[in-house]
Amino acid sequence: MTLSFELLVGGSYREPAVRARWSDHRMTASPEIARLITESWSSAKSEAAAGGRDLFPGAMTRLINWSVEDRTLTLDLGVTDYREFVGTNLRQPELAVSHGREALANPLGVSVAVTTADGKLLVQRRSEQVFEYPGFFHVCGGNVEPADVADAAASGVFATVRRELDEELGIAPVEIVDLICLGLAEDRGTLKPDLLFEAQVSLTADAFATSTNAEYSALAFVEGEEALAAFLIEHVGVTSPAGLACLLAVGRHRYGESWSEGVVARLRASHWRPEDRG
């Protein structure tokens, strides 16, 4: 089995070691691609409305390029929006083959696995109402907004993570004990990139017993290296690519390269097929 994501960058990066460089360069949208985006957006809006949801073409941050040098991860970023994302990466990622990666929105997401004070990893079951991977297991996540990175005074991608933790799980910045970036991954299906993070917090698992949010329908907790390996192997077909990449990255960081290689080998040997997804 081929994993549902490609790891573009591994390692561990503290906040000063993740740099953002902003550009006004947008994706290349030929008349043909512009028409496809318009058609896809119209269709997606109709589907969302039928399910009682709403779609908004809000601004997003486009990943143009990335590089690693002197233990620093540099991200070249620009602007895109949710409409362009739906019309390219989400609905027509094959445009990358026929027109090149410049034809995709490539919005940069963040995925963050939370480790509680009592050593448990928090996993979300996504709501059936979300537009991307409804019903799948995932971690806390969101998208980098242009305001986070668009100028030298902007707060950066770590601030994106802190905001998402607060909005989705009610974790205040003062309750984050440690926050580290564990790399960059790309969804093999949509080609959407996500930065991977682990947040260690001062809250125990019990503190999340009454947590609710429109993004998820349930929370689960995984404790220990064997339990994490078993969870990933059992739920690989119903775990989002970014969520799978993030949980594997956390496991590699906490339990070592041999743990990661062993779990990946078992995942690759599984008989799960894309059509098995729930």
C-alpha cells in the first residue's frame, strides 16, 4: 500500500527556525482553469447548501516553495483562496499533470497533535458536516491565513497553530508547554501541503471531556507507542492524510526512527484499499 501522504520535510524545528517569505505571486489561472474553478465552486456550493453547510471563498496562504538550510525551514508563501483550492487541489488535482504545479492553489495547512499532561495523544473524529475528509480521524488543524505571514511584523505559522488550538479545543496559549514543528507533508490525493506540529499542554485528558466544536464529532486518546502503532494500523483507511502524517511524525519524534520505520512497513504491507474508506 502507498501511504496517503508524502513527507516533504522531516526533522524538528523550533519557532525561530521556521521562516516565512511573502510574495504577491498567485497561481497561474488560464481561461480554461478559471472556467473549471468557477464550475467546481458552483457545484461545491450547491452540495454544501444541500447538506446544510455554507462555503466562503476566504483568503488562504499559498505554498510556493520551501527549502531547508542551516537547520532552518524557509517557506515561500503567497495568497490564494478557498474557491481556488476547491476548483484545483480539491476537485481537480490532475491539473498539476497537464498544467504544472503553478495551476494549483496549494494552500498551506497546519496539523497539530496534542499531547496531554498525562501523556495521551488527542485524536479527533471529524464531523460529517466538514467539507474535507468528513468522518475521518484527524488532529487539530486549520489553514495559515495571509495575516499570519504577509509582512515582517506578522506573527507567523506558530501563531496559526496557537489560534487553532484555542478555537477548536479551548487550549489557551498559556496552557501550551511546548510547541514544535515536525516537518511538512503533502496529501497524495489533493497535493495540499500541511505543516506538522506537536503541542504538549498542561491539561490532562479529563479536561477535554466536555469539549465540543463544529469541526469534530468525538475525541479519542491514545497512550503509548504500542497503542499509537495499533491505532494507526487499524484506522489507516479512515485517517486523513495530514492526520496520519502528523501522528507518524509525533511517533517518530517521541519513540525514534526504528518505531517509525516499523509502523510504516506494517502500514505499507496492509491490504487497505482507497475504496475501503468510510
